[in-house]
Amino acid sequence: MRYTFAAMEMAAGATFRIASDQSLLVYFDQAMETGVAEARPPQGGERNRSEDRPLQSPITLQANEKVRKLLQLMELEPVEGVRNLHPAYCSLLVKFDALRFSHNEVEGILRGFLTRLDQVKLPEPRMVEIPVCYGGEFGPDLAEVAALRRMTGAQVIELHSSVEYLVYFLGFVPGFAYLGELPKDLVAPRLASPRRKVPAGSVGIAANQTGVYPFATPGGWRLLGRTPVKMFRADRKELSLLTIGDRVRFAPIDAERFAALEKTWA
Amino acid sequence: MGVIQVLEPGLFTTVQDLGREGYGPLGVSSSGAADRVSLRMGNRLLANDQGAAALEMTLLGGAFVFPEGAVIALAGSDFGATLGEKPAEMWRAHRVKPGQVLRLGPTRSGARGYLCVQGGIEIELFLGSASTHILSGLGGHEGRALRKGDVLKIGTRYFKSVAPWSASMPNREWALSPRTMEVLKPRRVICVTDGPQSDWFSEAAKKVFYETTYRVAEDSNRMGIRLEGAAIPTPAGGEMTSEGVALGAIQVPEGGQPIILFVDQQTTGGYPKIANVISADFHRLGQLRPRDEIRFQRVEPLGARSMLVFQEMVLANDLRDRRSLESEAWLSKRRSKL
């Protein structure tokens, strides 16, 4: 039930799809042609591999920018009856009160917002530095990732902390930021079987993404290190350390510094 | 102000209300009661706001003492409650005397029972809701399930003029109509609409999904209901670009055993979704126990909407005077005999 507007420019290249009887998905590109490196098209065949760094591709970056713009517009001008918004790489899930709206009506409202997307000015991205103690008990998968990618642990650390990442969106659990794009040489698949409990603050990688676990949760990402920073705090006004659109850098620290920082932020 | 003291917490008891909406951009899921219809109706029997915070018990109830007394109602599944040694009927208000103990046992019907108190449970709200989100340890009572010795405050806000045994109507007590009891009756067929990736699945895969009777797995919880049964052939690749996921989304990971995302759900996910449970059936998901068997039936989004509208009309026009309802039932029984 995917349909495209006749006037594509008017809708900023968006397509709509019914997700449930009370939610509508807005896609800013064909979801399966971009995104996570391990994604493949549904009916077999090889994914278009011409793009080495799919998250950094202009298509994905532009789509994500549109997601952020639409989100910002809808947060500034909340619509009564629209109950929740779930942004992701190239899409926004709009959850609404099904007693008040039909999908068509919500689509109409969104269409109105989409015509104004070009006028939205996103805030200057914040630059956030996250200290990480790599390896050892904090990064149990560092050695394996190094072996997989035929380099030393030090090189993995060097690479992981060498780039600036974009917060594409927050999802999964409160304060979990999906960061990209991981340097090509670090791309490694998820663990075959996820851990039952990943300690809070763990810094992991999965395919071409990286992120920090805000809470002790189950997880299948490969763990390179841990940060003493609290990613999500209920007693802090902005709750989450990172917000969508932020830029992030990881700064290697040693165990001593980790302990000292952990104490100050406890 | 009255309090509830926890003598026995039961298997997994948390504070829940109707949840928090609007924090998806932070990755915060809505949480809230697993069976919202039961919570709402339990609260209304007490003349509470229908979204007042209550205790949600899972499979095995606890024991609670009310040192200053309280007015309570038990909603959802029947946990074989006794109040001061006497059986305490479901779906009606009870006056608890100071120091009296409410004991609940293992469930006799579905998965979740609600202990509603007049005035609601008063607790510090997190993002506008009293609901507990266990995975992140946020909301509710210290962000966790209740333990022995916990003390919870009882609030004072309720609609006093229509409260049972209030000064304005000393003889009145509320009951649910048979039509509402019908909404609450367990049903093994869950209605779904197409999911956003329905067309990724082959016709054969959909046939498997709609013709299989699935069993609820032991490790199901408020985050997700895991199902066991015939494996659904997954689209090649299995994983896709992560996107926002709706409540009740049925995702099919590699291996083909479907998972229904539930109230404490992750806000985004990377597995294709073959279908999505309709809003009018969410409360039924909350009553599924491990090993229960269910099947799925496909409906159109418009059909799903009219089912929701109908259900809400039934619930909105509910609450009957208990006595007149009882005499009606007695009369109709007489009539059928004649």
C-alpha cells in the first residue's frame, strides 16, 4: 500500500505507508536502497554496492536531514491528535489518535508540513565529545574486531576515535543514539547471539553504525569500550546527552581517568 | 493519606497508568498498562480518572495491607483474591477496613490483574506518567518491580459525587455491563492489519502466518510477545534499514518466529514487519500467558478503525448501577423460564 505523490517536489520526495491502524510511516527514499550495510533487497539479488559508505551517501544524508526538519516542524507546531513521532535514518513514524484521524487525514497534515520543509533551518549541530576507555573488560570484543579486520587493537581504537559521527536518530531504548558512519575498515557484523546483558555505557559497533548503551540491556553489538558518561538521566533537564543531529567524537581515556570521571558523574 | 504496604510482591508487579506518549524522538517508549481496557474500567468502578495509576500483577498476585483502609477494585484477570479471608469478587468496589489484608494467588484466567485504589496510586511522574519501564529503570516505583516492604501512597483525587457509597448516592455501586464484559472476554483470534513490509513476504509466507496457530513463548514480556510455531519464510537478507516501529508490530527475524512488539517496546527496529495488531485488540495481548495459543486474522485498516470506534462506544456508555443490573439479570432469567 505504498503510494507516491503525483507532485513529488511538493512532498519533498516523500512516500507514505500505513504501519498500523494508528500510525503512518513517511519515507524520504526507498528504504531498502540505502542505510545499513548489511541490509539487502527483499527478493534476493545483490544490493547496489556502488556506494561504499551508504550512511554517508548524499541520498541518506539528505533523507535524514528531511527527517530532522519534519521532526523539528512537528515539534514546534504540535498537532492535537498526533501522539508520537519515531524518527529513524530515512523515515518518520507518526503515531496518531485513530478515533480522531484517518490515515488520509494524517497524510494531508503531513503533506502541509512537507511543503514547508525547505524553509526549516536546523540548529547548528552541537559537538559532543565522549570519553571512552577501550579494550580490556570494558571492550570484550576489541580483539576479535581487530582480528576480523586484520589490524591491531590500537589501530581499531585509533580508527574508531578518528572520525566525527552524526546522530541520525535516537531509538531502541531511551537515549540510545544511532551514530554513523563507521570507517569502512571497521565494519563488522553483529554478534551471532546477542548478550543477555550489556553493561550501561558500553560502546559498540554493528555493521556501519556505532553507539553507546545507556542502560544495562540485552544487545548484539560488538563492544569496543565503555564510557563513564551517563547517556540518559531522569534528573537532568535535557534527559539524553545526545539529540538527533548532534556530532560526536570519541576520545580514548585510560582506566584511571575512567574511574575518576565515573566518580565525578556518579 | 492512605498507603498500601507490600507484604508479598507477587511474580512481577509494577505501577502502571496509560503510559507516556510523545517521547519517541528520545527513544522512550510509551509503556503503560498491558491491558488498558481493564485498567480503565477498574478505575471507573471507583470513580477515578480512568488513567489513574494502579498495580499491574503478572501471573501470580501478591499480598497487600492497607493500614488506614481504602476503597479498591480488582480488574483484568482473576487472581483468586481474598480480602480478610473472604473471597473478593472481581469488577466491583470493595471497602477495605484499616489493617485488612488483600491476598491474591495464581491467575485463573489471563496474564494480568490490576489492583486499582480509589484516588489512584500517588507517585512522582516521569515524563507525565507513573508507568514503570523496567528495561531502563525509569518511572513507577524506583523504576522497578515492587518488593516486599515497599510502601505506596494512595492519592485523594477521584470524582467524589459519583463515587460508590458517596454521600450523594449512599446505596449506589457501579458494575460493568455485559457488553463490556464481552470486550474483556479472552479471544484466541487476534486481528491484524498489513505491516509496512507485508509485500516483502511471499504469498507462501503469508499463508504460513495466517494459517498457523502460534504458541506464546515463556520468555515473552512487556517488551515483546515471542511466538513459536511454523517458521515464516523471511525475505532474503532478513534485516533492513531501521525504522520507527508501531505498538503491536509483528516483526519476523531470521528463523521466522514472529515477535509482537508490546507496551515497553523498542521505538525503532530493523526486522521486516508482516502485520500489525489492531488497536482494538491491544488489551487482549496483555492477557496472553506463556503457552497460550493464538491465530491471526487479517482486516483492512478501515475495519480496524470501526472496531475501535465500536469498542470505545461500548466502554464510554458503560457503568451500570449494580443493583439495577442485578435485578435486570434476575428478570431476564425469569422471563426465559416462563
